[in-house]
Amino acid sequence: MARVTRKQPAVRRSAAARNRSQKARAARKHTSGLLDRTMAALPFTEEQWHKFFLYTIVATGLAIAWTVASYAGVPDIARTELAKSASRAGFEVSKVRVSGVERMNEQLVYERVLGQRDRPMPLVDLAEVRDDLLELPWVADARVSRQLPDTLKVDIVEREPHAVLRKPGRLMLVDRQGHELEPISAANAKDKLLIEGPGAQKQVEELGKLLDAAPALKPQIAGVEWVGNRRWNVTFKTGQMLALPEGEAGASALVKFAQLDGMHRLIGGKPIAIDMRVPDRVYLRCKDGPCPTQMAMNGRGE
């Protein structure tokens, strides 16, 4: 018996393939038509669209090229070669000019900056030089600039010395914020405000505000002591001591004492100690003990 070969599956596969092809062409036509309608709706001409796509392709290519070059170190090599060319043309550091230095040792500034000497100007990192200068105790701020072809100019803003801080075994000159400037001898510290007491360094800025409340007293104050990490004792150049209350009441008490001193001349009088720690009370102590009642009441040192 002869065998009959069936071709229906092949016909079905062929029909299915044609169907998929027709669907794909329809989808592409729909998408293309939608894109065309969208582009037509935008306020751009066909020429402008061509330029846009061209610039996008070029920019993408340049970005890729720059990324590859960066990984290969090409920009650094080019920068170094440019710096060498500038150096050969005379654009390298050979001079340093410093201004603004009055109290600190100027040599310390030159030591920080002269590390840039003979370096090509384009390779000098001005921010790094400034950061090095700010590490010096006396330097509050610094400005570093190039003066072509061969000079680095440094402008220093110095910290202002404010007082002398007594530390274990030494005396340290500090600014108004308590920032340490340099060690100082007892002889050189003689006429400066002396600050002492555990934790006093952290209170220097607040102390300045306290003393500013009674400016007439400041020239007569020899030293202050931070007591119990909460309040100040003030010692005058006469050797007399004033005990102030803690907190914001200290400034009010100091102002009140200045008023009493203006009326009764307590500084230089018989009281050797004045205690104002109790609100609305002033206790005076003389050499031999409490001052007479009348003296304690009116504050007279007569």
C-alpha cells in the first residue's frame, strides 16, 4: 500500500509565519506613524531634528573618548607637560612675598611656602598651601595668590593675643577664643590678664563677654580664676578679690560692683575680698576679718 505524506503542518507553520510577519509590519507601521505624528507636533523642523541627533551622537562619542582617556591618564600627562612648558618659559615659583605678619615669627610662614619653590606655577595648589598655613597657631586666615610669572603672594591674618593661660608648668598666650598661640615667660606675661583654673580655657570666650559688661574695670583686673567649673573669681591689681555668682548673674554682679566702686572707691580700699555670690547682697572682708557693719552696709573702705 502506498504511503501518503501529509503537508498540513507545514502549511500551518507557513501561515503562522506570514501572520507574525504581518503583525510585525503593522506594529512597525503603527510605531513609525506615532513617532512621525509626535515629531510633527513638536515645533522643530526636520533639519533641526537631524542636527539634534547628530550633536547627540557626537557628544556621546566625545564623552566616551574622554572617559577612556581619563582612565588612561591622558589629562594628567597633558597637564604635566603644559606645566613643564610654562616652567621653561619662566613661569615657576622663585619668589615668596609675605604680608600681614606683625607678632608671629615670619620664618614659619616661609618654611611652609618655600616647599613650592622652583615648582611650575600651574602645578601650585593654592588651597593646599593655604591649608598648611592655617595649621600655624598664629594664623587666623591666609590668602595665597599667584603673581605671574614667578611670585607667590601670601597675606596673613593674625590672631589677636588676649590673655595668658596658666597651664601645669607653663604659661600660654591665648586669643579671645582660647586658641593657644605660643608659650610666654612670666616676665613677659606680667602686664597681661592671667586666666587660670581647671576648664578655664574653654571659658575664655565667655569671659571676654563678661568683662565687656564693665569696661571701666578691665584695666584694673590682674587675673581671673574659673572656680568649680561654674563661676569666676576676679583679682584686681591691688590684690583684692571679687567673687562673682555663676551663670548670667555674673555679668550683672560685675556691673553692680563697678557702680559701687564708682561711688565708694572699693578698689584700693580696706576690703581685701568682696563676695557678691548672694543676690542683692555684698559681703566685705577686711584683713582682720569681716569689715565693720557700717562699712559692709554702705561699701565704704574708709
